[in-house]
Amino acid sequence: MPGERHNSSFARLSLRANFSWTFVGNVVYAACQWGMLMALAKLGSPGMVGVFALGLAITGPVFMFSNLHLRNIQATDAQQQYQFRDYLGVRLATTMLALLAIAGITLAVGYPWETGVVIVAVGCAKACESISDIFYGLLQRLERMDRIAVGMMLKGIASLLALTAGVYLSGSVFWGVVGMAGAWAAVLAFYDIPQGLYALRRAPVSPASAALHERMAIAARLAWMALPLGFGILLVSLSTAIPRYFVERMLGAESLGIFAAIAYIQVAGTTVISALAAAANPRLAQHYVRNDAHAFRALLYRLVAIALALGGAGALVAWLIGGWILTLIYRPEYAAHNHIFVLVMIAAGIGYIGWFASDAMTVVRRLRAQALLFLAMTIATVGACAWLIPLFGLTGAALATMVTSVIQAVGGLLIVEHALRTLPSVQEEEDRERTLLAGGAPYHR
């Protein structure tokens, strides 16, 4: 895909505009995702919600790993070390492997046929989402979050309508998920791919080597470089999914449906957090490339302050009127578990900090340290679930998510701070440049 001259119609947007677009897009998309759970709860049973949640819990970690977090790497590739075709080639290959892995897991575990086909259908939907994600990474690097936001809104609305219609007409969660997968495939084909190609034609990109073997070698290096991060993100996803596995096995699909529905409410806060992160990550990358640790810290800790405020507000709302909210959006049987709602929102607030810390670790390219941190999170989550869920049921599952969030937030911020301390100051860089221009001895970091 050849690079062409810059077109002013594709100039990057301001940080405020990118945040605004991302926020709106994420709000609509998250509301539609939440609407799908509400539709399942209203039209079906907690068991149907549980099967759908199990499908997400099985496929989520697989695709998190296969995605290798390439979108964030691509969006923060300020020096364009790799081209879009490299990112796309790796993503297509890993998506096919992910689909095969999901089919294998479903057969190996021996889920009932009705559950297994739902899991595979969710995997097909996730495959479409995965391909869209790599086009969004290109648009994010170019700081055109408006085009991503439109795609997310289209995908959210279409999937909500399709899933609701499928469940209503058939009484089956399977046909609802098939409708969702079809909606995501349509948005990918008719919006996301055309927008990505438009961006490539109009945005400046570095020249590419035309030799196929060279491009394959570059793609292999990219995959190898991203592998530790993919492994780390797999562990993060597992840390979220592991409580669901324990709940489904120990307490049943109906309990999983209740827990998953309550836990999904935290997406209201995640919508704000993901919008801020998507808009801020390219700026964090620019600060890091310029060795401006002060500006990096200032932006990161402003984000952390927002996370604390948002998490505190969510926990307060859950404590004050959580039962009324659960009855309104689901059914009265969900409101009986309002204490779970409060604990989940406390864990979510800490997790929002961890979100920013994880993205910052990617920006500073501490990928292996990040993978080790996520491994610690996963081990701690398994231990917490094995200990707490048999003793306290769903309350134990909520407490286990809190353990995960604390480790991610504290560990991530410490790793980022260590990386920033190794940077030379802006003044040192200026002194180095003056020394080199004067013909003096080179400066060594």
C-alpha cells in the first residue's frame, strides 16, 4: 500500500477533539453492549446471560493473546518502525489461529452442544472485531479518533438490533450471537476497511520494501517483539475471566449470569477511561520519544486522578441506589446482590488506574516487565478465587477481582516510574546536541 503526499483534509485532530469523539463513540458502543445483556436478561433468563458471558470469557483471552496488543503498538509507533501492512499481516495470521484455538478448546472441555455453538459464534464475532481493531490502530496513530468513533457507533447499534431480534424471534441466544457476528462483519466490510484504505491513500507513510520475503521477515520481527505483550494481555484477560470460570464451575450458569451482568456495569466508567487513554497515548509516546519525563508524568498522573474520581463516584452510586439500578436495568433477583455491585465498583476504580498504567508501560516499551506483572496478577487471581469463592460465593468473586486490580495498578505505576528515571533530561539532550554540533565528544546514556 503505497504512501502518498499529505492531504490537509486528513490532518490530525486536537487532543480535546479526539477525546470528545472517542468518548461519544465509546459511550454509544458500551451502551449497546450493555443493551445486549439487558435484552438477554429481559427476554431470557440468568442462564442465557451466563452462557453468553461464558462465550465471552472463553474467547476473550484467546483473542487478547492473538491480537498481541498490536493496536496500541501501532498507535504509539511515532517513528513508524513498521508499516500498516506489517500490522495487518500479523493480525490476519493470528486471527485464524485464534479461531482454531477456540474450536479446539470447546471440543477439549466438552461443553454441551448448545453451549459450544454459542462459544464458536462469539469467536466468529470476535474475529471480525479483531480485524477492525487493526484499522482503528492506524486511524489512532494518525489521531483521527472521529472515524473510529463512527465505526464503533455503527457496530454497537447494529449488533444490539441484530442480537435482540435474533433472541426475540428464536428464543435462542445462539441466533442472537449469529446476528451480532453478522452485524460486526458488515461494519468491517462496508465502513472500517474503506476508512483504513482512505487513510492510507491520504496520510504520509514511510516508503516500503517491495520484496515479499523482506516484508515477511519484518512482520515476523514485529510479532516476536509484540509476543511478550500479547502474553501479558492474555494474562490480564485471564485475570478478568478466571473468576467467571470459577463461578460457572462452582456455582452454576445462573450465578455466572448474575455476576457477569452486575460486573458489566463498570463499563460505564471504562468508556471514559478508554476514551481518555486512546486520545492520550499518542501524546504520551511523543513525550517519551522527546525524553520529556516531566510532561509524561504530568499527563499520566492527571489521568490517574480522573480514574480515582470516577471510581469513587461509581462506588458511591452503587452503595446509595445500587438496588434500584439493578432492578431497573435487569430484574429484581439481580438487586438482591447489591453488595456485589459495591465491591465490583471499588475494584473497577482501582482497575481504571491499572488501565492507564498498562498503556503507559506499552508506551515506554517495558513489555517483558509488563508480562511478568500480568503473570503475577493471574497467579494471584487463581489463588484468590480458589480460596474466596468456596467460602463467600459471589462475594468472593468480587473480592478476587479487587486483588487483581490492586496488583495491576501499583505494579504498573512502579514499572513506568522506573522507565522514566532512566531517561536523560531535556536539558541533557540539548547539551548533547550542542556538543555534537560543536564537534565534541559524543554523549553516552
